[in-house]
Amino acid sequence: MTGITGVGKTQIAVEYAHRYQGEYDAVWWIPADQPVLVRSSLAALAPDLGLPP
């Protein structure tokens, strides 16, 4: 999700993940507000998906 700061994007994402957690094998938070962390966050997800790190 994108949008201006303080409108509830995080709360909506957390609520969605909570409500539909049974529909997914993994739920992963990617900190897009810090672009330098996106790649390492995705790499950390690899083992949970059965992929090499």
C-alpha cells in the first residue's frame, strides 16, 4: 500500500494479515520505507519458501 503518512496503512495491513492468516503459508513484513532494507528482507524470506538464501 502507498499513501501519505498517518492514514492507517499499517493498521489495515496488520488487520488483513490477522484475519486471513490461515490462507497463507507465510506473512512477511517488508520495510519499504527504507529501500536499502527491501533486498535483505526478501532474502531473509527465502528459507521459509524453501529457496536457497
